[in-house]
Amino acid sequence: MTENMKKEFSIEVAGRTLTVETGQLAQLANGSVLVRYGDTVVLSTATASQEPREGIDFFPLSVDYEEKLYSVGKIPGGFIKREGKPSDSAILTARVIDRQIRPRFPKDLRNDVSVVNMVLSVEQDNSPEFAAIIGTIVSLCISDIPFNGPIAGVILGLVDGEVIINPDQEQRKKSQMYVTLSADREKIVMIEAGANEVPEEKMLEAIKTGHEEIKRLIDFIDGIVKEVGREKFTYVPAVVPQEIYDEVSDMCREELTAAMMNDDKSEREKNVEEISKKVHEALDPKYPEQVTQISEAFYKLQKKIVREKLLYEGKRVDGRGLMDIRPLHAEVGVLPRTHGSGLFQRGQTQVLTSVTLGPLGDVQMLDGVDEEETKRYMHHYNFPAFSVGEAKPTRGPGRREIGHGALAERALEPVIPPESEFPYAIRLVSEVLMSNGSTSQGSVCGSTLALMDAGVPIKEPVAGISAGLVVDEENPDKFITFIDIQGIEDFFGDMDFKVAGTKNGITAIQVDIKVDGLTYEIIRQAFEITRKGRLTILNDVILKAISAPRPQLSPYAPKVFTTTIDIDKIREVIGPGGKVIQRIIADTGVKIDIEDDGKVFVATSDEEAGKRAIAMIEGIAGDIQVGQQFKGKVTRIMNFGAFVEFLPGKEGMVHISKLAHKRVSKVEDVVKVGDEVPVKVIEIDKQGRINLSLKDCIEK
């Protein structure tokens, strides 16, 4: 290694220096760069196979984002003490990067391409996600891998009405949105957003502001490519021979068109599969070496039929108009023993969401490179094979399931009540029971229903829906947008533009595209039709199923009681080795969480037990006052009286003269060890000893 192989390129972004280093690290990758943004450092590499794998009929791209916990000076938790599977946050970042770059590769490329981003050092003010986006793009652009670049990306915030590029840590805390935006010089390539009811026009304004910064970054990347970029390698394009396509089309186009124009997904897929078998039976013997290309020709014909019907006839396979939403249905209280449940259906997309409420001790513990250590509100999404009519064994959640759950979580997070108003951990689980387009947005709707059914006082109901796009491949200026895409339109169309929000504005966006980019006009249209769509769902379906959150929680949900104690008294409430708090838990059956600031949360399904536990905690943490009454247990008996533990770890003495209204000759005549008795504080002497009375708590 020689020092002169290393080159550095720098630019100021949001008042901080972004430096890209090439030529020193990971030289066996097709392209590699080390990106420094302040003290955040990410190594990005792009590697491609020399030849495609045998028989492969798709573009095998993999994107990884690896969080190294040494980057923030942490040793991983658990027994193994090394990084294991990626965190949900890392998976989501990898998916965001994937969606930016995937449309920019040649459609007929079949070589394996692997992108790896290693997070080596993190300064919380400078996003490693941004560094990884730039690193990925530069590593691909300077490599010999065919890639239609450059593009670039930034992160957008909104603080006091002003759009902020790459907000720092303090700005992120105050920001009304967190948007990851990617674009080339002309068009928008990817949008991923979480927002606090931001209006569509403000979101579009932010996108335009971010686009201007992206253009500057593209100029910067162009300069790097000119200096160190390699010539792109040639590859064997996966092209369907025209003669095979023509034979497939002549053989089945009319029959295939009739089969595809069907509003029942199962029946449509069955009919299409039968036609596919006929085509292969006829053509496989004629083209034995090109069976894969016959399948690709059949796929290409299906795509052409769907797109032409939409573009030139305004017709959809299920007979709907372009702005028609499929039949909608919603109901709540579906499951009797859960804390809340909601069923939402749009056409043949059906999602059942359940809510579970728990004490704050049930929050999720996180082990990542950012400063978030716990998560109070969790949303999980499951996609069983039967939802698409497939017979497959159930496995753990994949990246898609994690991504869809996170999108629904992001959509609802702005309306979840704060801990101070609703001191519960909240878990939602969306079970996809049928899938035919935009199950993530179905999860948003089902989750709103379930939260309201559970009595969670959400700020506003949230709904979501997606818009589609078809662009004429011969004339890119001709395009159509349409609402509520189903699976086949997602598969053969050019865009899945998911938007969730309330009546007031957007709470989440996720955009997948297959074209080279979106114009502002396409985005404006998508915002408008999804806004109308979600208002229809909110007003005509969700609010008719349940008009407001239930006034009371489910009887099966825990009740949470709160109090605040002096932080200096926390030690007394816990007791040596936790003995005091364990006594309270054993005596009342509650669950107790004490925070560092003195907030105490008591969770139980028994209201009386909760009140008793709170009284015990306040008694221990507070100053005992003459006149207070308690229920205590006799612990010792002496000739002159009985000792009573009236609070865990606190004893007082009941003199024999205070045991009863009549004269008592022997203490055991009134109480025995283990008896539970009411007592009243009648004196606290100078030494802090507490004298109690039993007779003052009973009638004569």
C-alpha cells in the first residue's frame, strides 16, 4: 500500500464537512470509499460477480448496513458479546438505500451486486445514514459496475416552519418530520418520511428544497468520478428474443387479456397459470435452451397488457376507474380477550390488528448506535403465506415484514399519547390475512381501529393508502396516476407511493419506483389523490366503525397508577437488596417501575391492590404524620405491647393500653403474631420512634 493511492474529496453540507476518501481501503471490491461526516465514519463497498448465476431471471442486488457497536463505544449486550443479526434500525436503513439505487441499474443486468455499509464511528449530530447513502452512491459510481448515476440523498427536518438539511441531534428532537430524500438532477428517486401531520404542500416544498442541495452533491460526486472512476464492464443483457416474444404474443394475447381482466385475484392467477402451462407445452420443445426466456416473454406480455389497458383505455384489471377505491370494511372488538382489536379490509387485502397494553417496564430495550435505548410503542407486522394462497411453513419476520411494521409504526407514532398522559407500553401486531396490494397501509387503518377499541386516547385517527403510476416507455411525458393499487398493478406498474396521515396532514411516506425518477407533478398528483383517499377511508369507514377512542380500557388491560417521590427516597422504597419493594409486590401482586426522576408506575388488574401499593410507596417515601392510618402486621409481642409493621420496613409499637377500649391484661388476648390490624400514628418521639394505636381505629 502506498500513500499516494489515497485521494480525498471534501464539501460542506449543512455547515459540516463531508469527506470522501478513495484508494486506500477495501481495494478488492469493485468500488469502495470511506465517508467522513464530522466524526461519523462509514466504509461503503460495492462488489459484483463476474458472471450471472445459471438460470437466474432477476437482478440479484443485496444491500447491507452494518452497525458496529464499537462505533459508539458500546460492548454488545447478551451472552455472546458480538454483533449478531442486524437491528431493525439497520434493516430499515438498508431498505432505504436499496430503494434509492435499485431503479438505477440496467433492467437486464443479472450479475450479483452486493453493497455493504460498515458504520465505524458515530457522532450523533452527523447521521451515519446520510454518510452511508453518499458512500453507496459514490462506491457504485466510481466502480466498473453498470449504474445509472450519479444520484444523491439528504435528510430533511422541519423546525419552526423552516426546512433543515441534515438536522443535528437537537434539531431532530424538535423537528416535525424526518425525511430521507434521494434524487438525480431532474427527478426524485426515493422518499421515506415520518412526519407530525405535515400538510402536503409543506412536504412538497421541503422536497424541492432538498432537491436543490442534492444537485450540489451530484456535482461533487461527478468530480470524484471524473478523477477516479473506472470504465463500466460489459455484461450479457438478459434480452428476450423478439421471435420468442412474438410467438408467445400471437399464441395467447387475446386469451391472456381476458384472463387478466378479473377482479378475483385467485381466479385470475389460476387462469393465467393455465395459459402459461399451455405456452410452455407448445414452445419448450421448440426452444429447449431458452425456457427461461419463454417465461420472461410471458411475463413481458402480461406487463404490456396491464400497462396498455391503464395508459390508453383507463381500464384496470378489476374494472375499477382510476380513482375508485375497492370495497372497504372495518370493525372493532373482533377478539374478546385482547385489550383492543380492529379488522380492516380493502378489496382482497385484509388485516387484523391487536393491541396489548403493558406497564412501562415492558418497553423494548434497544442495542444500537443511536442514543435511543428503549421503545415504548411497538408495531409488528406478520405476513403468513396463506394470505397470498401459498402453502409454505411459517418462519420468522424477514426484512419486508420488519419494514412494513416500521412504516405503520411511523404512521401512528405522532398520534400516540405521551407517557405523561398515558403511562403504558403499547404493542400492536398486524396479521395480514389476505394480501392483494398495500397491506402496510391496511395495517395503518387496522391499527387505528384497534387503538381506539382499546381506549388509547390517540390524538387523531390515521389512515393510509397508496397511489400507482404508469409511464409510457416510448413517451415519458405521457403518464397516469391512480389510487389504491392492487398487487398486479404494483407488480407491473412503475410506482407504489404510500402515504398515511390524519385529516390534518401526512404522518408517513414510503415510495418505491421502477422508473428513473418522479417529477414534481407526479408527486403533487400522488399527494392529492392519497389525501382524498385517506379522507374517504377515515370518514366513510373508520369513524363509522368507532367514532372515538373508548372512554375506558378493556377490563383485561392492566390499570396503571402513578405517583412521584423524592429521588432521595428511592433507595428507601427499594430497600436493601430490593427487600422492601419485593415485599410490596408480594403483598399486593402489582408490578412496580421506578424511574430515576422519582416517577413511580404501579400496574395491576386489581384497582384496590394498586391503590394499596401506591399508599405503601408514598408512606415509605413520605414523612410519617401523626393521625395517619395504616393496615399493618403484628411482628413481635412484648409484655408491654405489640410491634406492628405498618409499611414495608417500618415498624411502630402499640402499647398495651392502646390495644382496646377496655383494660387489657395480656397482649395475646387481643393480637397474635401475624395478625393484620388497623393502626393509627399517635406519636413520633424525638428519636424517631413511632407509637401506634389500635383502639383509635375501632369502634367502642
